[in-house]
Amino acid sequence: MAVHHPLVFPVPCTESAVRPARHRVVATVRAWDIRLPEDVLDAIELVTGELIANAVQHAALGPISVGLRQDGDALVVEVEDAAKTMPRTNPLDPDAESGRGLQLVSALADRHGADLTETGKRCWAQFRLPAGAGSGGEDQRNNRWERPVCAGTSSAFGTVRLARTG
């Protein structure tokens, strides 16, 4: 598979910016000629939208940037914002109109997590490229990994450890 230059672009801190940003990520995956089934592209779009929407909701005023890169046999979507508060999942309330975003990310991404940065945090989701996508990767959608959301970067809280879930 061809090596692709990472995509990084700023996103305004407004709800109306979420939709065009998630569409741009999927359009880039298609432009890179990575052959993925539509359901995987849909999952990438949904997860990207959730990560950006969370940044818009919680970053308030700070800058937001979205990144997409290929890392070996995986695609990684990253959303950076200026908030230092790490994301956390709350118990599901069947009557609540929001609060399910991280559960969706966990269900759809192969790995996901968050890291503190010097200027805020980076939330990311990784999608394994299935065999036949051109990367030689295998489809391992049931082999999920998640970074503990209480962990930070090595400079702030020690080494981030991966914990298997599911």
C-alpha cells in the first residue's frame, strides 16, 4: 500500500463544524484508495463525529484539530483540543438524550483512548485495515484494546499502559 501523508486540519469550535470535518476524514480515506467496506467507512465517520463533537462540547473556546494517518495496518483518527479534562464514560441512562458517545466509540473502533498533551488532550481511535484493503492487515474487529482514560502521557503520569477490554 502506498504511504500517505498524514492529514491534519483545524476545526472551528462549533457544532456546525462537526459534519464537514467527519466527511473530510472519510473523503481522505477514499482518496488514499484504501479499500474498505461501507460499514467500516460508516464506523470511521461516526467515531470521528463523536470525537469532534466531544471536543466542541468540552473544549469551549480552545482550538480543535483533527488528524488522520495510516499507522502500519491501521488508520488512526485523532482529535486534539485545549481542555485538560480527560474523557470518561458515565453509566448509561436510558432516558438521557446524550452521553453515549464514548460507548459508540468503544463499540466501533478497534482501539481508542486519550492522552494529555502540553496544550490539552488528544483523543484517538484506531481502525485495523482488513486484509484486502491493500495493507496486508487482518480484520480483527473483535480484538479490542482501550487505553485507560485516567492515564496521561509519560511526562505527566508515567507510561501509558494498554488494557484489554471485551
